Amino acid sequence: MMQDSPSSILSWVLRLTSVGILLQTLFFKFTGAAESVYIFRTLGLEPWGRIGTGIIELVASALILYTPTVAIGALLALGVISGAIVSHLTQLGIRIEAVGDKGELFALALSVFVASAGLVWMHRRQLSRMLQ
């Protein structure tokens, strides 16, 4: 990534957006909140899917915040959030009426996807260096 100010600022905005959303949901996953339990039970992944997903999101967040590993963290976040998006589109629905969701969880998942994809693109040289 270029070290000029606008791209650095954009990188941090995308990083904080992605991490802010990912970390916010950890409280619900790790405390066994009714909404999270319902979602993962519907997917047939309760409790290990809920806890495992939370751990992956925590690791992805830490990697995104640590500058030398932004790209790998964003790639990890893309993977886990893609699963969430596919689950919404195939099994949960965009709106999860049973938990009073009006599409907010789906919108947050899309936000993480866009922010993480932007980070992968901006920091793609990190990935190419890792593959060399």
C-alpha cells in the first residue's frame, strides 16, 4: 500500500469499520445471547459453530489491526463473513423475524464484506510477499 495520507486514512477507516462490527458481535456469540443461539441452532451449528466463528472473527480482527498482517486478517474476515452472507441468503433470510432483526445483521455482514474486500485490495502486496 502506498504510504500517502489519503490511502492510509482510507485503510484505517476500512479497518475500524470491519473490526468494529466483528468485535461488536463477539459479545453476543461468546455470552450465548438468544439471538446468536437461535441463528446457529437454525444453521445446525450450535454451540461449536457460534464459538468457533467468534474465535475466527477475534483472530481476524487482531490481524486487521496489526499493520503487517492487515491483508491476511481481511482475507480471513472475508471468508467468515461470506459464510454469514450465504447463510442469510439460503437459510436465515435477510430479515430474521424470530430475533426481531429487520435486515440489520445482513447489512452489517455486507459492510464487513465490502470493508474487508477493500482492505485485501489495498494491501494486496502483503499477500504477494507472503506467497513468495
